[in-house]
Amino acid sequence: MPKKRKIFRLMRDRKGWTITCDGRQLSVEPYTLKTKSDYVTYASYCARQHEPSQLIIHDSKGRIQEERTYPRSSDPHESKG
């Protein structure tokens, strides 16, 4: 039986950016990640550590900006993007 895919999300909240995994907020030291790019890098690392997984990156207005699947071979869609 295949392992269930974990869903990571990077979203903006009142205090800045936050990362969740299956609905639970991940603990991040407050001053280690400063920019959205830092958060994307960290969220990607976390998702790769828990393969099979998916990272959904939201923009500052809450819309889905990008989706990444780890490992790539587990992506259910045939597209390259």
C-alpha cells in the first residue's frame, strides 16, 4: 500500500509567513527566516524530508502561486510545470 502524501503549505498570516503540514503549523525560530524566499527554501527542505509530499505555495493574497511534488515521479499530473 502506498504511503500517504503529506501536504505542506506556505501561507501569509497576520505575523508574516507560516508553514503548515497537514494542517498543523511547523515551528520556526522567529528570526531565522526573514523573506518569503527563505520560507520557500525551508518548506521545500521539509517537504523533501517527508516524501511523498506536496508543497503548495500561496501568494500574499492567499491564492495558490505554485505547487511542487516530491519526489517528482509521484506527481499525479503529466505536465512538466
